[in-house]
Amino acid sequence: MNQSAVRFPFQLVLMALTSALFGYCFYRSFTEFATPEQTIQVNNLTPQQIKQIGKPPGEITVGLIIRDFLTFDPIKNDFVFIGNIWFSYDPETISIDLLSKFRFDKAEILEKSEPSSTIIGNRFVVNYTIKVHFKNQLLYQYFPFDDHQLTLQLINPYALAYDVSFNTVPSNFEVTPATKSQGWTVINKTTSPGYSELQGVENPTPYPTVLFTIDYLRTGIRQAFTILLPLLALFFVSLFSFSLEPAQYATRSMAITAGSITAILAYKFVIENISPVAGYFMISDYIYLMFLCAISLTFILSIVALNQSVGIKKFLIVLLHLFVCISFVYITLFWTPR
């Protein structure tokens, strides 16, 4: 091999460095929580409102236990869980018939058992076994490095927030760890009691509510690897066109880069099949376009620099690696607020 072809060890060293940087970005993306979803805010009665009422509303302590997810699919935004919800209250505050009219906003209670009750001191504790199907307004801009925040809003639109209020603490909210085997890990749970109001009416009536929020960190790397590794491999293969002797393998050199472009265009259909349905660009789209640009540039530069010196070819290879590395670091670490 003469001086017009770049030696393979030079290529392998750059590929190893690029792969190491990608591995670091992968590690950061799967260990630090980042989501574009915003936490829902609830209202709380002010001291002035309580003063106008004349007395504070009766307090109902609420607890939720999610024992298992029958369906846990963030990609399709579909969730079904079975669990228990319990209420601890003074029977003079609210009747059990009115209490049993609770529901979850933007969700469907598929099954609800008859209440089982016990008396602790002067308070009743009522427990229901429930099966709930719900969806959230999930955002997928960070896919396949997306984390998500799931929210369940417990409401009772038949009760007045001036008469009764829901109260809870995070320790009353329990979530099964079973989703870890599906590539998702619970990293935080919060509860936010308050009140909500019916929208679209002239004089909205406030009713008690509690927000149960779960932060899920994506720990499964299968989809990210499925998207990234073939694209990275195609980029590396296209760069080998600079390592072929132009006098003997000019046609083969162009065939390698042209084949890489064809392969990456075809691979877009695979990415679409494993990606969420969204009308906006996701990180997976930006990564795909980054590699498409890099491989297209490699095709053009391999023709332009076909008979150039090995020093110029090495410089072009380094520039292409820098383009891919800087773009990937920006997309995964700086474009997302980690």
C-alpha cells in the first residue's frame, strides 16, 4: 500500500476513541434523569379562603399502592395497573357513599372492589382494590434516551374542597419495582394534595384532588443500541474508502460509500418501527440525520480526495470523526437538561 492510502491502524485508533466517547455519552444518558414533561400544579386553600369558610375543611388521608403493572408501555403511552387505594377519615366529615365516588382524572377504573373498612381510634380506614387504565401526555423529544414522569390525579368531583380536603405524604404512595425488568426504574415518587376546579363553567366548583407522580429512568439500552450501533458501523465502514489504494480500488472505494448511503436510507424504516409516533423531531431523528450527513460527506470527500496525499486524507478523516463526536455530545449531553 503506497502513500495515497491511509493505513488501517490509524482508522482503528480513531474508531476506538469515537466509540469510547459514545460509550461515555451512553452512560450519562442512562444514569441521569431528564424529561421534557412538566409537573402538573394543583391549588391549595389560602388562609383568607379558610377564614371566609369559617373552619378548615375536614381532612381525609389518602394512600395509593401500585402492586403490579399489567401493561407498561411508554412507547405506546398505555398503562394498566392493579393496586389498592385507602382513605382514613372522620365519619362525621364525609359519608362512605360520597367517598366511594372517587376517580382518576383522564383514566378509567376498570375494576373496583367493595370497600373493606376498619376503625382505628376515631377514624375509619376504607380500602379498595382497583384496576386502572390510564394514559399520560408523554413527550418523546429525548427518545431513545427519554425518561418519563407518570402522573395519576385522584379526584372526587362530588365533594367540595371547602368541606373536605385530601391529604397525603410520599410514604403513603408505594410503587412496585417490577418495571425494572422492562428497562425502567423508579427514581422518585411525589404526592401533591390540593384542589382542582371544573373547567369551562362560569362558576367553577373546587373539589379535592391528589397528584401521585412517578419519575421513571430509562435503564434499558436495547432500543438505543438498535438505533445507534448500525449507524455507527455504517459510518466506520464508509471511512474505509480512504484506506483503499485509488489506483487499484477506485471503483470499490466509491461502492463502499455509496453502499453505506443506501444502507442508512433503508435503515430509516427500522428506526421508524421502533420509535414512538410523534409529529416532532426526536433525538433519534437528529442522530440519524447526523450520520446521514457524515456518510454523505464521506462519499463526496472520498471522490474529491481520491488522488490526494495521505496527509490530506487523514485530516479529512479526523474532521469527520470530530463532526460526529461533537454533534453526538451536544445532542445527548447539552441539548437535554441533564
